[in-house]
Amino acid sequence: MDKEEINNKNHSLKNKTSNHGGTEHKHNEEHDHSHGNIPVYFYFIGLITFLIALFLGEDLLILSNMLFSITVVSAGYHVIIEGFGDTIKDSLRTKKFMPNIHFLMVLAAAAAMIIGSFEEAGLLILIFAGAHFLEDYAEGKSKREITNLLKLNPTEARRISTDNSVEVVSVDQLVVGDKVQVLNGGQVPTDGKIISGTTSIDESSINGESIPKEKTVGDDVFGSTINGTGSFVMEVSKDSSDTVFAKILKLVDQSQKNLSKTATTIKRLEPKYVTLVLMIFPFILVLGPTVFGWSWNVTLYRSIVFLISSSPCALAASAVPATLSAISNLAKRGVLFKGGSFLSNLGELKAISFDKTGTLTKGKPVVTNQYFIDGVDEEEVIDVIVSMEKESNHPLATAIVSNFPHTETKTLSVENEVGRGLVSTFNDNEYRISKPSEFNSYDKNIKEKVNEYSKDGKTVVLIAINKEVIGLIALMDVPNSNAKDAIEYFNDQGVHTTLITGDAKLTGESIGNELKIGQVIANVLPEDKAKIVKQQQDSYGLTAMVGDGVNDAPALVNADVGIAMGDGTDVAIDVADVVLMKNDISNLVYAHKVSRRLNKIVWQNIIFSMFIVLLLISLNFLGKMTIGIGVLAHEGSTVLVIFNGLRLLIPQKEM
């Protein structure tokens, strides 16, 4: 499946409404309630007039009531605008009555003023507006912490022209193939590859890693990262809109718009709830004098208290601030979510499937064992084979050279027999490095070692001198340092773990046994990974897939939560719902803990907010409630709910 096909499939499947529980968020249906500075100034004017009116008391009742009225209009400026403005706009758009909480509060304040309760009306608007600003702050804090990334976005680059002159150009003018100079202390303008020079680069803006990475010719560099003391020339490899950093910003934007299922449900039910309250209001006005025997003044007063008590302010603030706080917390750890729905779903997982290479393993082979028969000059043999392997670019050769860094380099002429191995001559002896099938017979001990290591899923190469096998080296793509703890965590949480790999059964089972993973499915073709994910969903329920390659993309799309490793391919990152920028699987455990905590806090908020509403309504009908107490209790519960959600900004305890 090529990239274009995957992207097309992604467009059709990424809504995933049924799987993720999220809903589509159309841009023109979103309301920006960022109030800016002007309403804040008006709010403090209202606060001042309220305090002056309290000081004046009943001695100057008319003046006090005028000041309380100014408080309602001034502090409630944005409440009135959003209450009536958004209600009218949404009602016209949907062609049905769509009132919001602000509309309800404005009506309650107006009704209180009609019956002469100016102080209570001022208090209602003052506290409601204050709680609303706090909610905005809670949401804004999360957004600001994430979108501070925008400040790191490079704007200029030093492009080298064909005559080797340097011109400073806008980053968006760079094209693939351009050569760019990066000076010491400068910002890497876009993604590319170093073609001359060496340096160290701070890549914390990409992967959160605080220790700079050494870079030299041939190494990849990423836009927005900061160059160290060296200078270098790079060749641009990606358009500015396709860089890793650009993809991070895209994820940030998506995370602000995609709410969790619970938050979306609350948002959708808000106008219906408010409409129901407004429908009940006239019944209370009628039933008060006729059924309950209340006077008209008592009826009107308790009807107003009912409007205040019934307002779902705390309920509306139950999910969004908490979700954005959790997303912000995770972004600091290099875990980027495309939306709250995926974060919420992560905590409800019943099964999780992992790709092997580069996800649970280091992604490249390392030497795990070596064995030589008695009487062999092991040190000299290793010097020779390392010198031979230095002439090869095979991954196994790279692993062998890396494993023996302190060897004496021999001057050799090496022949690479394609499909058979390497051959060279040293001190009139022929050295051969080949796979076991190239030799008809060899030492019994070596044969036992070959069988033992092969059963463990390792790749074995034999070393022969003058066609006699004198030793071997075993190599394997070994699990990364955090994989075992991560698998153990998910097993303990009752989440079914599965390893999906295209490797042979022995290799897959060897890794699976070492990690104690629940199920191993080996010899899997790329196109079959998505089918296996679907089977997992049918058998267990909500399923996640973790991968890093193009061959993982279809499975990432079909999973309820697709998780890509940050060092993976662009396609995998594009179609995934979550990206682990540090390639650290332990951060997935951290995200799962935060997700479970998020879901717990949201339900705490919902239960608490509805309990307060029911309590206030009950006390109101029993005659134990005033407008002032109702406002303090109701808006106080909203503040508590918001602060409870903000707890998710605090880092979660480690495993």
C-alpha cells in the first residue's frame, strides 16, 4: 500500500466516530470564547462598583441598586453577549432553539433585579463571570503550554547559491535539494541531512531529550532544533510544511479541536438541558401559588433560585479543562495526542498490539553471543573479522563493528560474495564469514551453539580459517530497555498484549517469551496486520496498535487508538492518533496512567456537579435556599470542578 493510498484511506477513516466515540468538529461550529483584555477590565469595574454598593448599604438604596445594576452590565458584559448572541446564532444555524448556560444566567439576573434583589443579581453575575474567566484560564493555560512550540518555528535560513554565496531567505522559500548553512548557536531551519561539518544539536523541541546529540556527515537534522558550537552545511530533504516540527504543530491544533466523548456529549446536551430548565420554570410559577401555597413573591423568588440552581455550569466544566490539562501534561513528556477522544479511549483499552522492530526492539541487530574453539587466537581473529566487516555496509556488519570498538585495523582485500558472505586473506590464511548453510560440517560444540542460538531467534554467522569453522557470532534485534516493564504493566492492568511481526516464528516467540507478552503472531504479511487488529477488536473490544513503519499504517488506521513511534516513518505518524516523540515505550505507560486518571476525574466532576444541582433544587423547594447562597454554592462547585481538572497538569507518578 503506497503513501497516497494510505492517506486516502486515512481521510475516510480518521473520523472513526463509532470506534473512538468522538464526533466530528467542524470549524464553523466552534465558538471562540477567548475574552481578551476588554471584558476583564469591565469585570474589575463591575467588582469595584459592587464593593462600593455594599459599602453604601441601605442608607443610599437607590444609588446602591444603580451600582449593582452597573455590576451586572459591566462584569456580565461577555456573559450577556454570549448568552443572547450565541443563542441567536446557534438557533438560526440549527433552525431550533439552542440556549446556553449564559442565557440562563442572564435571565436569572434580570428576574432577580425585577423583584428588587439587585445585590443578589450583581453577586450572581460577578461570581458566574469570575468562574467563567477561571475556566477560560484553565483551558488557555493548557493551550499556551502546548502552543509555545509555535515560538520555536524557524522563519529564516541561510541558503547557499550555485556561486557559493549565502543569502538569507524565508524558510518557506526552501525547496528539497537546497543547500543551507547553519552557524553555531543557530536554529536548524527545516529537515535535512548534513553534507559537511560536525556539531552537536539540541533536539529537545522535537523529542524532549535534554542532552544534545552529536551529528556529522550523513546524519539527519530537524527543523526548529538548536545547533551547538559547530557549523555545518545541510541539504534540505523536506518541504517546510512536511517537517517533523510541522507535524507536531498539526497535532497540537488537532488536539485543541477534538474533545473526548464525554466532553462532546456534555457540549451537545447543554442546549437541551437549558431548554428543559426554561420549560419547567413557568410550571413552577403556576404551581407555586396553586399547589404549594406560596405567595407570589415567594414563588417568583424560588423560581429564580431554581434557574440558578439548575444551571449546569459545573457539569459543562467537568471535562474540557481536565482533558486539555492532561494533553498538556503529556505533551511535556513528548506524547502528542490528536485529540481528547483518543486520550480518553487509551484508558479503556482491552487489548494492545505491538509491532516488533523499532517498537519493542531497538530496531537494529546487536551482538549477543560469541564462541571460539579452544586453541584459537581470539584477539587476532576478531581484529581480522572486524577489519573485514568494515568493508561491508550490511546491518550485521555494522553490529559486529560496533560491538568490537577496540580492535587493531588490518589492511585487507575483502571479497563480498553476494548471498554467501565475506572472504579475505591474512598471513596466508583464508578467512571466511558466512551463514551456517555455507558449510557442510563443523565442530560438534559449534553445531550445538548454532542450534541453541537459532532456537532463540538469533542470527548466527560462522567464522572459518582455511575452510575450517573456528567460531561464531550470534546477533539479534534485542528488546529496548523499557519494553519489558511496559508489557508487564499492561498485563497487570488486564490488557491483552500481542506481538505482531513479519519475522519467523522462532524469532517472534523468543522476543515474546523474553518480554512475557500475552500472544505472538509471527510470519505476518504487512497487509494482514490490519486484519489481525480487527480480530482483536472483535475478541476483546477497544484495541490499540503500536508501530513505526509504512507496513504498520493500515493497522494504525483501523485500531481504536493508533500509536506511532516518533522515529518512525512519516506515513505512520500521519495516520496515528498518538505519537511517542522520544521513541520511549515507557511513555505509553505514563499516558495510559494519565488517561485513566483523566476518566476518573471527569466522572468525579460529573457526579459532584449533578449532586450539587439536585441538592440546591431540593433545598430551594424546602425553602432553605436564597439567591446568594445558591450562587455561592453553585459557582463554588464550578470552581472546584475546574481546579480538580487542573490537577492533571501535575506530573503522574512513575511506574
